[in-house]
Amino acid sequence: MRVTCSSCLSDQTNRTNILSDPVSSSRPAQATRVWGGTFHAIATRLLRRYGASIGLDPNFTIHDRADSEDLLNVVRTDLGLARTDKRFPKKGTCMAIYSRCVNAREKLPQVLQERFPWCDEWAEELKQLFDAYVDRKEATAALDYDDLLLYWHGLLADPTGGESLRKRFDCVLVDEYQDTNRLQAEILVQLCPEGRGLTVVGDDAQAIYSFRAATVRNILDFPKQYPGTTIVRLEQNYRSTSPILAATNEVIRFSPERYPKDLWSHRSEGERPLLVTCESEDDQTEFVVRKILEHREAGVDLRRQAVLFRASHHSILLEAELSRRNIPFHKYGGLKFIETAHVKDLMAFLRLAENPRDLVSGTRLLGFLPGIGPRKARQLMDTLIGAGGNFQVWRDWRPPAASAQRWPNLVELVHDLSRAKGDLPGQIHRVRKFYEPLVAELYDNPRPRCRDLEQIEQIASRYADRRTMLADITLDPPSSSQDLAGPPLLDDDYLVLSTIHSAKGLEWDAVYVLHAADGNIPSDMATGNSEEIEEERRLFYVALTRAKNSLVVCHPLRYYHYPTTFSDRHGYAQLTRFLPEIAKQHFHCCVTSPSDAAAPPDPQSDAAAGVISARIRQGTKGLWA
């Protein structure tokens, strides 16, 4: 394949680096002509360069999901849809509906009917809201995640610009194709109409992100979209033992539509996976903790073990027991670095300096100062936008007494930042000097939050300009925030707890899957149609395939619900439908003993009990003697 200029697309930046780095090292002369990044990162780069040709301001600000919800909420309030006499959908729900329409390429009535039926009565108001939201983004030169793909799609649809972009790339490679949505698939069709030079890699058995508008149809229908497609099956597995693969192959074999494949491994050693039937959730917890400690004594560190579950609340009992036994653990699925409030605060300074029309960032940082509420902050931003971003209008404003001392410093800071061109770490250092005294006033645990701000300053040293750093941190943020990690562990060894969705792409020596019962796997919220059920099957498959050497699947028989002082209401659950009898043959099946099982009978105790019961009977008879 002649690589003169290529593009590597992925939904995970670290995977893109794995793909791009060998090209850069083996062919350095051509490396600068290889574009590698996620769909959103490639879109950002193209829109900065060519967006003006379709009427897009190249200095646009990128809003993350939270920023987008905040701007949508501003519009929602302006339209009078946030009044307390109405039960209009909240901003998060409105954003989810909007995003589904864009990424899945579905009309609003269809989205409401299939995904949000309780919002159907607000269809007309939602249309009005989304129209106004689109207009407000244009007025403030802001793009959300969905817009990046939407405008890239529009750029390719333009007869002149689209043709030049198609000629730019000889080869396009896409990783994790099973996780793409319809809009991304349409972008590829426009980029490679006949499929020439297009290579996609993916596993249809791991398509589990429909809640993000991803669709397994993209990979299943790829040969129909591009007739003559060459299909290469990679079936050798380098992770799991053969007994584990035998079980996972059997689980996915029942999927009615898939690319048939049988994973195999040279690692033929190992025991069959364990399928454990537990009396109750408490017994499940007791059994899993015991197995974890057994593995630890056998030399498997805690960090090489993971407990997986369908929903975050499924681990509550386990977390309590681990804490009681002083077993350290880390739970995946917390806030991302960029989503933490203090990081978003600091980024607001940089974003407003880059784009004085950024309504969300401006109102956020103005809210730091006492005496400036949301309404006044909005008025100040409207004034700034009306003045074309000239911060002199803020200098002329007289602040309330409570913020009179800090106001001139704030205005001077954002004005200087808006004019600054180089020394990005120095810019962030100035922001930190102003903002860090406010952290203790605004939030608990100020010290770890300030360490996060130091980390941003270190990250900034890698960038030549502010715009690129803002885009990268928004599209590919560091994985977590220090203040969410808890106190440091003396031995740095900890058990991993994770939802199955968060565990995709990871692996551990020993894996324990909780709550393998109908109602949990599959979730009772995801059995409305066959497509949802099949995605739940794939989700279960993903959980099982995380294990390298040891796999334990637990099925509690009894679940407690709404305990009260006078009752212990409970229900019984069947084993997950994804483990029929033929699949169970690949497991070693066992049953745990109830944790509260009675002790073996003691003959002396029996004799004493007999005397007591005789006395009770005799006493009862005396009541009517």
C-alpha cells in the first residue's frame, strides 16, 4: 500500500498513538504527512484549517458535554422553559435528545418515541429549544462535540472543499469501528466513496455503546456498503487461557447475527471458569472477598484482579465489606479530569481569553466573585459580546463592594491573557496566582485541587499555543483527577472495581463478574427489543473476555428490596439467559453454603432443647387445667 498521506481514526487517542508511532519511526520522511487522532481531533484540525470555506469562525471554542449542557440551559431559561410551574426536561435530558438526533441521524419524533417517550409532550418546545441553541452557538463561536463531526460532514459535502479533502488522503484506517455512530460512518462514505484505501478494524462482538449512539450495524453492514470488501479474521488470542476462551466462544455463539469466529490460544493450561450459585447477595460478597484474598496469597496482587458489574450500584455491598476488612480498592467510572469543577474554573479563564464571546466560560468565572449572581454575570457577558470582546467595558463597570478588591485584578488578568501569544505555562501560572486563593473559599479539599492546577501548568509546557492545548484537553483529557483518587496507599496495591463498560479494552489476571442474573445481566432496562438484548449479550461477553488466567461468575439466588423494620422483602432471580445449559458445560459449577448456615447438631443441646420444649407444652396445658 503506497502511503503518501494517510489518516488514522479512532475513538481512543492512546490506540491512535499505537497505530501512528510505528509509521513515524519506520518512515520518518512521510511521518509528518500522517494524520492520527480520534474522529473529533481530526475534525478539529480540519475545521481550523478549512472551516472558513463553509462560513465557520476558525477561532471557535470547543465545549465539552458539561459546557454544552450549561449553554443549552441558558437558552432553556431564556425561552421560559425552566419555570417551576412546568415539568420540562432538565438540561442533561435535553442534551441527550439533541445529541442522539445528530449522531444517530434520527428525527426528533423517532428519538422521543423510542428513547425518551416521557418527553414526547414537549416535542414542539424541544424543536424551539434546539433551534435557539444552534443559533446561540453560532453567536458565541462555540462548537460542541456533535458539531465537530457535523461540520466535518458538511465540509466533505461541499463540492469544492470535499473533493480537495478526498484527494488529500490516499489511505484511511479506522480502529474500533464497532463503536462508531451513523454520522461517523457517513463521514467515511464521503471521504472514501468507493472504499479505495479504506481499512477498518473492529470486533462486532464488543459493540456495547449504543447509549452513545454507536451502532453495530456499521461494522455488520460494511461489506454491503463497500462491495468487494476483503474480510480478514484475527482469531488467535494472546490474553486468555483456552478454557476461558471455550466458555466465551460458546456465549457469543448464540448471537443471531455476527461475523463467525472462534478465538483460540496457545495457552492451553488453566482451569475452567467458575460459575458460582450463591444463596444471596451477602453470600456473593463473602465468596468473592474470600477468593480475592486466596489469589493474593497465591501471588496475584490486588491490582491484577478486578470485579466487574453491569451497573455502578451493584458493587455497594462489596465496597462496604472491602472497607470493613481494610482491603484497598479503586472504582473506575469517576469524573474525568476536565469534568472536575476546579479544572473547569481554570480553563474558563483561558477560554474567555481565547474567545471573549464564550458565554459559558465568562459567566462561570464571573460567578467566582461575591455579589455577582447569574443574572448580573449574564448582563456583563452580554455587554462584553456587544462591545466586540473589548474588556474596557468591564473596566468601566463599578462592582459591588464585596468584590471591589478583586474585580480590577480579574479584568486585568483576562485582558492580558487575551493579548498574550507565547509562554503558555506563564499564562496559567498567572491564572493560578489569582484563582488558588479562591479555591479554599469555593470548595472542600483545596490542596489536591491545587495540585491538579499545577498539573495543567506542566501539561501546558508541551504546547506552543493556547488554542491547541484547549482543544486537546477538551477532546482527550487526562484520565482522572488527583483529588478523586483518595489517600495514597502505603503499598500502592489495590483491587479494581469497574462497570463492564469502563473495563472494555482492559485485562486482569483474575476477574470476578457479579450478579449474572436476569434483571441485572441483561439489565431489566435493556430488554425492550432484540437489539437491546443482543447488546447485553455482547456486554456479558466483554466482561468474560477481560480475564487472563482466572474467571469467576457469580449468580445470587435471592435479592433484598426495600428492607424495613418489620420485613425483609426479597425476590428470586434466575441465572442469566446468556448461560444456557450447553454453555454451562464449559464452566465448573458450584454452590456456596449460606453464610448463616446452622452449626452441626449437638446431641447434648438436643437433649436440653427437648426438656425446654416439654416444659413449654406442660405450661401451655396448665392454661386450661
